[in-house]
Amino acid sequence: MAKKYNISCPKSIDLLKTYHKLVKEKRIKRNKKIEEFLKLRPVRSLSGIVNVSVLLKPYPCKGKCIFCPKEKGLPKSYLKKEPAVQRAVLNKFHPFFQTKTRLESLKLTGHPTDKIELRIIGGTWSQYPKNYQTWFVKQCFRACNNSKTKSLEKLQKENEKAKRRIIGITIETRPDCIDLKEIKRMRTLGITRVELGVQTVYNDILKINKRGHTIKETIKATKLLKDNGFKVSYQLMPNLKGSSPKKDIEMFRVIFSNPDFRPDLIKIYPLALVKSAPLHKDFKKGNYKPYSKEKLINLLAEIKEQIPLWCRIERVIRDIPPQYIVKGAKTLNLREIVQKRMKQKCKCIRCREVKGSYKKEKLYLFKEEYEASKGKEIFLSYENKNRTRLYALLRLRIRESENILPVLKNAALIREIHTYGQMTEIGKKSISAQHKGLGKKLIREAEKISKLYYNRIAVISGVGVRNYWRQLGYKIIGHGYMAKIL
């Protein structure tokens, strides 16, 4: 039409806005094919949920890391031109408006927004005042519920039936901030996943980079979090001062071969040298040399080849705008470049999850057992025969009853359950692997295995999925956990 009438072709976002307006005014009927065709960045809802990142206000950090950038008026390590930061600044760091703006943006670009993984970013969560933490989480729930309720408990109850449900909350913190008291508090707020700023597993490199903790704290935090049901993500940083490509490759080998580590997810953040980081002074003096782009690509390709089937690589680079980077990787599509360089396909969860390539095929139940943090991890999954397409997974943990919240004693523990593919709206007919009973089959298998060890099974439940567990016979037992007698 644009060519025929010699007019400029409208953007997809403008067409979508007009489409939604016409549907709202009842001038046209809803058309799913149009919605799918015009959807922007389809990947945002292809993992079965949508991520909503909300940035904390600036607050002092006790860390003195030399690689960490610092910009005035922002939480440490964040930069003004990063997308999530721009949204936060525009909304004056208010969590209600940040959440609402992001949800409206996702809806406008064609994504369903009823299953939300809330990610609270910025600084070290555990060091913020407790009253600010509670207020922050409440505001995020208010935005999702479209509610004026003031009580956190009532907001969580509302969210169980809300149109937009928070199925999980992730926070970022340091390994030396985790203890049982902190875990109890995080559960009260509904937090289900913790990103630990691990950076490396070498004490000498941690010391050179003034990280302020040792691997002892990382090992302790990892065990405490897993034993209490949390999903554990490591932020790892190749190219730190004092490291080398050879040492970085060895670091990843150690992380997945040593049972003291073995995180469920990892984010690889190759060090990007920024002027506002103290390390820049060392670089100018010739005391630090970042890896070349070629060296980094080869390093990441080698790292990805050794990731086990039960781990998910969330990122291979942090999206710092290129204009900030003095030396280091400026290529934002590094993951695609690395994939082409690899000798064999990556086996991590993200590379195998079914995404938009859903098709009817015979699925097989797989069971992987491995030792982790002095406990047994049982990874159950539904996949195709050659394990190239992953449809659903469940993490079951069998561990000792020490250093855990009392409500979890003498119970097997489900730490994660997830069905992949294009997100299907709650109560709607399935258009992907979701809502086809795969999750329930995995839970039944987990219960069957758990009977060999205990007569009770518990789950760390996101607020928005409590009703799902209730339908399967689970009841609230305190601190947001749900359990069932076997």
C-alpha cells in the first residue's frame, strides 16, 4: 500500500497502537495473527514469562571493587544510557511507575503480561534499609494489581488472582550478605531467585580487584540459598585484573566440577573498561590490558562448550552502551557471534528451550542427578529424543535439615518448575508447550522420587502461582513456602 500510494510505511509499533485502539473502540475484532505478526522483539515472551527490571534508588555500597563504574545519581555499577536505567530516571526511581511503564511498553509491543518475572536491580539489595525494601516490593505489587492496597500481605493475596501475576522475584546481592536471617526476610517479600556477584572463584583475583570477600562466602551463600529453595544465579566476570584466558576457562571448569558451586544459572559479564571505574587508572599506567575482541570470542566459545544441561546462561555480555567502553567488547550481539565460532552446540537451557519452534513431537522424561552444596539435585525435564529441544524442567533438592527455616525440615524441596515456549495467557487455550500438563507430570514424578526420602514435599512458590499449587494439594506453611504430605 505504501509503495502504491507513494507514502512512508508506518512502523510496527504505530500499527500496533492503532490496532489496539480499534479493538478497544470495538471497530474491529481481535486478530491473533495480526498481533503475532506485528510483535516487536518476540524473544521477550518466548521463555514462557516476561521479565520486568526495576532499578533501586542510588544508595551507598560497601564494596570497593576496582572494575565497578560509578555515575553520580545512580546506583553503583549502573550507567545513565542503559535502557532500564533510562526508564528508572524518567520515573524518578519510583518502583510503581517503573513497573507500570515497562508493562505498558510490553503490552504495546504485542506481548502478554500476565506472567511476570520481576527483577530488582541496582547496587546490593541486602544493604538497603529494610523499610525501603518493603516499600519497594509493595509498589511493584501495586502496579501489577492496579491496586491501592497498603498491606504487603494483602497485596500478595490480591496478586494470586490478579490479571498480571508475579511468578517470581529476583534480587542482586553479594555472597557475604547471605545468612539465615536474610533468607527469612527475602521469603517474606516473595523473593525466589538470587543473583550473587561472585565474579571469580580465585581468592587472589578477588583480592587484587578489591572485591571484599573470599570464595568461602560464595560457597556458604550458595548452600544456604539452595537448601532454602532459592534458584541461584552467578554473575561471573572474565578478564578481571590478574586473570588470563587460560585461568578464566579453568574457572568455569571448577564452577561446574566442584559440588560447592554448581549454580542453576549464570550471567557472563566480560569486564568492560569504563572511565568512571578505578581500574581505568591502572589501564592508563599500563598495569592492566583488556582482552581483544577475537580473544574474548574464542574464550566465550570454549566456556559455552562446557556448560552442563541443567544450567542456563542468561547472558554472555552486559548491555553497556558502546560509547562508555574504553576497552573491551562493544559488540552487543556477541552471543550470536560466539555460537558461530563454537565447534559443538551449546547444551545450556537457554540454547535448548523450545521458544517459538513448538511442534507436536514425542517427548521423553529425562532425569539428571548431581551432587551440589552437600545435597542431591535431581533435574527432571521433558525434551525431544536427542535433547535439542527442552520443553519443561523441574529442580528437586534432597538435603540435610541443617541451616534451613524450620518450616522446611524433613521435606524434599522443589526449587524450580518451568514450561518453556511462547507465553500463553492464564486461562487461555494453549498456543505453545504451556498449559499442556507437562508441569503437573514433572511434579508427580518429583513426588514419587521424594517418597524415597521423606513423607513431605515443599516448594518455594512465587506469589502469583500459589493457586496452581493449591490445585495440586499444596498448602501454605509459612514464609511463602507451600507443602504437601505424601
